[in-house]
Amino acid sequence: MTEYTIRPIRAHEWREIRALRLTALKDESAPLAFVESYEEAATQPDEFWQARAQGSSDAAGPQAGACQFVAVADNGMWVGTSVALIEKAGEQDFEGKTIERSGGHVVGVFLQPEHRGKGVIGSLLDASLDWLRQRKLTGVRLYVHADNIRARRAYEKAGFTATGESFHGSLGPEIEMARVL
């Protein structure tokens, strides 16, 4: 049975982050899960990936606005990821709406297909939620495509429930799910 380590990424691991993101964008569910395309991500320069890694790594410090977690299998292979973001009241979210109250936002959740159904997504989400709790936030949200049933079930298992809010984005209908931290 495969064992997994869940941990924050390190700034020098930008190549691994890039490789995992490109793998995620090739997944059959990518059109329902990610706004970015494989082609867009693959053309990003090294500096883009380095900055992304630095800003969401364990080295970003206590004032970091994001933390990316990775699931590493016991053979050293990176198999999954999730990112916790801090949203601050008064700022604009990705839709251009003003954020009414500070909280967390989970994005970029991915797990390679052969590792699904083993509790790894739950562990990645737990790590993201713990990081947000450490920042004294009390709630977290995420968005999931209305047709991405597998992801919705995983989020429900992690305690997220549909809020009744939704929007029609570039991927189609997105449902907001949230939970108390």
C-alpha cells in the first residue's frame, strides 16, 4: 500500500510544480476543473514558475497570501496538490466582486487518477484548511463545476456544502461550496 506525505512546497521545487500542473492540465477532467489550458501553462517562462513557487512555498513567511501543498508518494513521485489562498475583506476576488469578509479559498486541487479513492484529496484539503486556521480565518470557500460530480463528492466528504451561490464562468456553471474552519 502506498504511503503519502502531505507538505508545503519549497521554493526551489518550481520544476516539480510546473510538471505536476502540466500533468493536471492534461487530465480528462481539466476542462471542468481549471481555467488555464495546458497550452497556456506550457508556454510560461521559468520565471513565472519560480515566482509561483516562491509566493506559495514554506519560505514565503507568515505574511504569505497562499500556500501550495503537495502529496508525495513513498516512491518520491508528486501525485497531487491543493492551494490555500487568503481572501481579504474589501479586495476583489477572481470574478471582480468585492470580498465581503476575510476567509480562505481553496484552488488548484488535483490528484493523479491512479491515486484517487485513497483519502489523499482529504489529506490535501486538511493541510490547506489547517494552514488557513493558523491564519485565524474562520471560513473557507471553493468553486466546483456543476458537472464535476467526483470533485463535488470529495469536497462534501471534506465538510464543504453548497452555499446556493453560483456563477457562469469561462468553464460554465460553477457552484460555490463553503465550510467553517
